[in-house]
Amino acid sequence: MNYMGSKARHAKHIIPILIDYYKEGQVYVEPFVGGANLIDKVPFKKRIGNDFNEYTIKVLKQIKKDVTVFPKTYKELTLDKYNKIARKPKHKWYGYCNIVLAWGSRWGAGYKHTKKDYLPGAVVKRDYTAEAYRNSQKQSHKLKGIKFNRCSYNDFKYPKNCLIYCDPPYRGTAEYKDDFDHDKFYKWCKKMTKKGHTVIISEYNMPKKGFKQIWALETKVNFATVTTQAKRTERLFICQK
């Protein structure tokens, strides 16, 4: 599922590292599952994906169940129709419109479409709505077996012995739909590690005390708020006792 800050393009680097740290019998949990673009690829038997955004979870559950309820092309979802649905929380396409079909998958960013989509007789070279639908179709079967929950990372009752991969909102980057207390998150990571869980975090930077860098890669920021693409170093950290 298209999602701001998706780790899909880094999956080939991150998954082997997660496999290396995996211990037999662990339950794999993603407290910030987002578009499920990593959890749908990990080879672990027990997988749980959580997110605080209720619409993220609703869309993922629907993609897992049946994608045919979503619009298949831009012709099925006009710009005017999109703008109306994006303001109606009870509509079945509300979450899909505001996440999957929004520019940069950023909540409230508006309908992702080409300028020619609504010009009479124009030939559309790229149909973003159709692309999103095809991607949802491909992902649907990969979500089978994953349990999705709407909850905060620190409210979930974690099973014993978990491998927890965290991809939280990055500090100092574009705002997500909800505010996030990073200092509180750091303390939670240390608490979970002391309980015996393995906690791995994706971020640009983490506090030096208690967190060890285990991977790094310079990358272009795909949700930068500046007009030119910025380069940052994507990193993985493991929380230490």
C-alpha cells in the first residue's frame, strides 16, 4: 500500500538484517505498520501489524480481504468525487483516498492525478489510481496470515519474546497525521528491551546512549517538504539493555 515513508525500496537491505536478529519462536511485530510494505515480505510465521491511525488499519484489512471495492481507474473516481469523499469519514473509500490516492501518500495532500486526466479528448499517459489498484491487488495475498490491530505502540499487549521492528515518524521530518513524542518512544524501546524483546528501529538518528547503529545507506527523501529532493542517511538501530 502506498504510504509516506514506506520502506518498500529498502526491504532488500532491512529484511536480511531482521532475519539475522530473529530468534526461534519469536513473534514478529510492527507497531508502526504503515503501508505494510515490509511486514508483507518478512518470512516469519507469526506476524502482527499495528498502527495508531484507524484508517490505515481499515484500508489494510480491506486490501487483505477484497480489493475490488476500491476504484480501479481515475474514470471511476473523478476529482470532484474524490474531494467530496476525502471529507466523509464514513465513506468506504475515505481512508483509501486520503492515504493511498493522496500526493506522496500524505494525509490530506489531495488527489494524485495527471493534469490531463479531466481534459476532454486528452490521452492520459499515467493513471495513478489504476496503479494504486494494481499494487493493492498484488499485495492482497501477501497480507494473508498477518493480524492487524488499531492501537498505539505502547498500548498493545505484546506476547513474550517478540522481534519488534519500529518505523516511527522520523524526528524533524514532515508531520504525520498524528503528533509523536520521540523521547517517550526512546524510553519505551529501552523498557521493552529489558523485558527480553529484540527492538530494532529505522530512523535517521537515535540517542547515542542505549542504541547501536547496525546499518546505514544514503538515500533520497521521498517525502521531503522542500522543492528539491534531499539526501539523508537511512539507518537501522538496535536497542541495547
